Amino acid sequence: MPVAPYSEPTRAEQEQQIKRLLGSKTFEKAQGPRSLLAYIADRHFEGKTVSEPELAQNVLGMKEWVQGKLSVVRTQMGRLRRRLTDYYIKYGGDDLVVVTVPGYQIAFSYARESEAARQYRVGMLYLAKGLPVHAHERFLKATQWTPDYAIAYAGLANADLLLCILRGEGGGEQRLAYAEKAANKAVELNSETWEAHVALGAIFSFRREWEKAWAAFNTALQINEPGTQGNGWYLMFILAGMVPEATINLTEARAKASPEDSLAQAMWGLSLYMVGIKPISLGRVSESIARILMGFEIRFFPGPIFADANSRSYAPSPPESLRIMSMLHGPMRCFYAALQVLSVEPHDKSDPIRLLVLACVRLALHDFRGADQVLVQLGEIWLHFPLFDGLRIYCIGSIAADPNFTKESRKKAKAEAQKLYGEEFASSKNAALPLALAQIGIGREADAVRTLERAYKAHDPMTILIHRLPLLFPLLRFKSFQKLSQSALLSS
């Protein structure tokens, strides 16, 4: 690969690179991104800046521009950035000049910097797909190419945080310490790196240092409010404090602004799923849930929640939807709304975060067969993560305990759950929440409570939401777990 100094490319080099991009296979049939790139580049060479209304009117043909239609511009800009990423991954490895579009302006850099940027972009793709090991490798390579690349250190911090969640390594401080070191390095290099402040907020919230967490998130909000509000760690922080309306509004807005973003849809579904534990009226949130449920094919799954043991489904009229909704108590409304959101076919059907949330929602609805089918899909991606193993045992154990299944099916499920537990968790020391879920699955609920108590004392990151997680409903019959949940609620 050609290597040039770090100075800005010349005007001729910039124009040549734009021509190369517009003539590439990546942009050949992508009319929207192609038109945006050409227009923004032309304005750049004229020495002028670009605004959202200008793009809406002059490029996208929106003659009567209004504030509410900005999501169309943002969606198209997101597609342009993904096209640029795809080009440099597939075709631009030997290009001297790299083009990026931060905000609504264009930027040019030489290829040595671009290798770091390429590694960072690929790392972000892995991170969005819930693959933190691969993401960590890419972010590390980005810092090796460009040691002062602040945002890559923020990526390292976020990858370490996700590893805490998926691998159950949060009980030990080492992984969080790695994340904190990387985030602080990013802030040291560039204090405006909002992603690093978000990571620090997550680290502090995992340690239940709530004032420090809020200060870090607040700094991120001041730098980039939309980005922070759509970030998963910030949403987890909000969920821990349980502000249902704020959580649902934030995730719904992000999902509707980026309909092709499966992670955004998953976070919307997750917020609906987790507010279902709140035992009081949800106020205006109920109106949002009613809109989601309107005309949705309601499916009644066998289980103790419903009187009839036979599954039946139909697509009710709007009045019937409201009548059915009125028959369901608050949590069930939220679970069905989450299922509706997650049932929309995403662009990326294999997104593991969406599959994870979908499995949890189906478990909450006692659709154990459906949950198991989703977990089989998830297992192809997360086969060696303790969280997946714990959920699978929880699901199979639920089948074993459900009288609506045949005696033979229950016996077979019980044996399988016991076998998986022996293989994956018999000697587990770190993966607290996955271990607790597995213990619930094999009927050792008292052990699950003790596991969570130890993890809570050790500040395991996954325990900040134990008072909000419907999967732990079976433990509420234990006074010790009720006390633990109350402690988690009060601390948040």
C-alpha cells in the first residue's frame, strides 16, 4: 500500500479520488448515496458547507422541507457512509486518498491514516454484530497504525465492556480496568471523543458509582446528544434507573430514524421488554404500546398466564386489539409490543443482539419452543459465550417444568438441561448471571439467588439490571432475592 505523509491531500488528488469513487462498482447503482457524495464534494471544492435542509431539497427532491422529514436525509447519509466503508474494504485497499463524511461535510486523508480508519470501521461493524473479540483485534490494529487515534481507543473500551457482558468476566475487575485505561487514553488524546465518555459512564455504572457515571454520560451528551442517546450503554444506564417513557422514546426515535439498523430495532424491543417489569401504570407509554399492538397478530402461548392451554392466533381488528390489550396486565402488553417490534424482518437477520432480545421476549411469553428455535440460530454465532449457554438451559428447563408439554417431552428436556449444565456450568466461577439462569433452568432456584448475591457484592456488571430482568421473575418468591432487587433499585 502506498504511504504518504500526514499532510492533507492536494486538490488534484481529492478530485481524482472522488471520480474514482463515483465510477466504482460500489456506487454504480446506488443513486442516493452517489448523488449525495457528488453534491457534497462539489460544495467542498467551492469552499461551501452543506446543511440538512439543503440536501433534502437539492439532492433528495423534498420541495417542502420540514423538520420531521430530516430522518430521510440522515438515513441516506448513513447509507453513503456504509458505501464508503464497503468501497475501502473491497476495492480501495491500494488507494492513496481516503474519503470520509463526518457530519455533512467531506474529509480527505492519506492512505496510512486510512488503514487505521479502515481497521476502526471494520471493528465497529463487528461490534454492532455483537462480536467483541473480532472488534477488539481490529481496534488494536488501528491504534498500532496510528498511536494517537483517539476513537480507536474508545472502540477498545467498548469491546472490553461487551466482553464483560457476554463472557461473564465482569466479576473480576481486570476487564473493566482494561476498558477504563483505553477510554481514559482516548479522552487524553481528544477530550471531544464522546464515545470514550460513554464507555466511562458504563464502567462507572457497572461499579455502581452512579454520580461518576452520570457525570461521564452528561459530558457525552454535551458533545453529541443524538449519538449518546442512541448508545446501548447509555440506554442500559437509563433502564437501571427505570425511566420507562424516556427509555422507550429514545429507542423508538432511533429505530424509526434508522429502519435498516437491526441493532436499533433490537434496543427498542429490549426497552419494551424490560419496562414490562414495572408494576404500575405506564401512562403515555401505554399509548405508544397500543399503537404498536394495533392490528398485530396476537398469539396466545400455553402457560400459566392464560386460561386456555391450546395455542391460537388471529389478526384482530383495531377495536379488538384494544380489547385484547385491556385483558393483559402491564408486563404482557410490553412483552407483546416488544415481540411486534422484533418480528419485523431486519436487513440483517443474523444480528445476534436482536436474536438475544427476541429469545428473552419469547421466554417471557412462555413460547418456549419459539425461544429455543431462536437460541439455535444464536448458537451459530455465540456458541461459546456463557450468556448463550445459560439462556439455552433456562429455556430447556422451562419446557421441562411446563405441564402443558407431554410427560415424555418434559422428561427429555430435563435430562438435556441437566447434561448441558454439567458440561458448561458445573465448575463456573465467573459467569454469574448466565450461571443463575442455568440454575433456574434445572430447578436450583435457591442456588441462583446465592449466585446473584455473590455477584452483586463483587460488582458484577450484569447485576445492575437484576431488578429489571423478567427472566428472574421465578426468584421473586425468595425474600432474599426481593431484598437484593430492592437494593439494586435503591442504588440506581
